[in-house]
Amino acid sequence: MLVMINSILSAVLSAEEYAGNLLKSLEIFWKGLLAIFIVICLIIGATYALKRTIERLEARKAAEADAEAEAEAEAADAEER
């Protein structure tokens, strides 16, 4: 049975066609892998940028809260005098 399938395939496709089909397949394969890699890098970059932005906003809020608390403490000290 296997011999019959091989003889049919060899009659239909020559060795050059096998090689040509393989090269086409490999070309599609590496382009797909490259596209996946680029998308993953973009997702990682966006996540990193979002994390940095959130950290900066939280730090700014904390600094403003500290400054406000310090100003209130100074105002309370001034009232006591």
C-alpha cells in the first residue's frame, strides 16, 4: 500500500516540486513566527510603559499628599502659637 502511495506521489510531484513547496512553507513559517514575536514585544512594551506611568502617577499623588499634610501640620503649629 505504501509503495503504491509513494509511486503515485512521485508521479504527481517531482523532487524539485517537493523542494519548492518546502521552501514556500518555510517562508510562510518564518514570517508567521516573526509576526508573533513582534506582537509579543509590542504587548510587553505597552505593559511596561503603562506600569511606569502608573508608578509615576502614584508617586506624584503621594508627594502631593505629603506636602498637604506638612502644610496642615505647619498651619496647626502656627495656630497654637
